[in-house]
Amino acid sequence: MGKQLIKSKFLQISMVKRSLLFLYLGLWKILAHVIKDDKTYISLTYRVSFGKALNWSNLKTLNEKMQWLKLYDRKPIYTILVDKYLVKRYLSDRFNEEYVIPNYGVWKSANDINFDLLPDKFVLKCNHNSGTGLCICKDKTKLNILKVREELNKGLKEDYYIAHREWPYKDVPRRIIAEQYLETKNGKIPNDYKLHFLNGKLQFVYVSYDREGSNDRCTYDKDWDRLPFVWVPASTYRSTMNTSNVPKPDSFDKMIEFGTAIAKDFKYVRVDFYDVDGKLYFGEITLYHGSGHDKFFPSEYDLTYGTLLQLD
């Protein structure tokens, strides 16, 4: 869903409901810091998202099992994989740096960035979170540098672990990275191909396309046949999702090869790729899609894929 559509829907909410929404979000920020025990907090947030208690002794759906992974599947390498800076070194060593988006620089504070040394187009982001501080610059001459520094420094202060208890983010050394801005020959942001693996096997591919327009979603299997569901935040779902046809990317076989090589070490993992006019780039490695709070539409696919995911 585009920013303008989100803003339009938000403005349609009554003032009373908006006030309640802000109160709700404020309370959750307080609770996130008050409740120290991860299992208690995860159980509570799951109940709020799905309207039912989490039965830890009989986990069935994929979202339920995602909560188990957050709590019990812990390996030191995970902290490197969620670090947007260090994961590039991991991917370069395992595959080749030609598949990794080049960096222009790395800093511990936004105040240290020399914007004069950056190209006209670039991406700035924090290495330890998702979204807060993100700057996609398409024309440096129009950039509000003071605002960008402010948002990046705000992002550096964000404790990404605390909101959903995704423990690998807890000890990531916080940095800001500047990387190459990817665009197709038509000047578009490339599609984002998110490959979901369960116990080492590719189960489905979630495609984010037209990312500057409808920012729509489609889901395909390993043979690039359409699957009849999406797995998205409930607030962004609309019935027109998964109705357009997205051509299979030229580098899809290579995506499967690389993704499978990574996935053999995980119970669940999502490996993201970009295809830029046939040139393959890694996006990121995600250990908990939507932190186990995104919803399947139709909902029965949560159980379908939950049954396929085998936990110890």
C-alpha cells in the first residue's frame, strides 16, 4: 500500500478512534519495556494479533511456530545475518561480491556523513532495524540533509528487539550504511522476490512489485505457478492483491540455488533478492517474516504451511 493511500485511510478514521489508536500504540511501547520475560510478552502480543491464546505445547500454524523460533531457535550467527552491514560480508564470502549491493560508506552517527562524497542517487539505512531512518535518495540536490540526519539518528536509537522480541537484533552494533540505489533500465525500483524456505525446501515466493505505485503482492511456487494466498500485515491487505501476473525473473534459477544453499541451516528462513534487468542481487535474510504477526489471506494457509514446518 502506498504512503498516500495509507494517509487517506488514516484520515478517514474519526478523531476519537485516532486518539484511541495513539493511546493503544503508546501503551504497547510502555508494555514492551515493562514486560521483561520474552515468553510472556510474545504470548501477549500473539493474543492481541490473532485473538486467541498461544498454546505452546501444541503449535500448529506457521505464525504460531514463528513465535517458537523467536524464543528457542538461537544461534550466534543469527546476529550477523540480521545486521545489514555484516551480512554483506557473509554473502560475499559464501557466494561472490558481485551479487551484493555495493556500499558507499558506513558511520556510527549521521553527523559523520559527508553528503558531498555520495553520488546523486543512493540509499541510507540503519543496519539494525527496518524502516526508521531509511532514506531513498533519487536526487541529492532535493535532499533535506538536516531532516535525513535527524531521522537516521532517531533510527540508531531504536531498540528493534524490544517490540517483537526478535532476539538477534538485541546485540547488533548500530551503524548507518550508504549503498547503491538499484533501478531498472526503465528507471523503476526492481521487484523484490522473497523466497520462503521451510526445513531447507523452497515453499513459496512472495513478490513485491510496482513498488512506487500500487506496491502490490503476488505469491508463486518454485515452478512459478500462482498460489492462491498472500501473507501480509492485516492493515495492508486488499482483495485486489495477487491478481496481476508478474513474469518469472531471468535470474530465478540462481535465486533458488543461492537461497537453498543458505536455507539448509535453518528451520525457517526468508531470502530476498532483486533482479535488475537480469542482474541478481541479494536483498536480505529474514528469520521471522512479519515477526509471526502477518496474516494469511485466506487464513487456512497458515495451518497448511505450519504443518510443513517441523520443529525439534
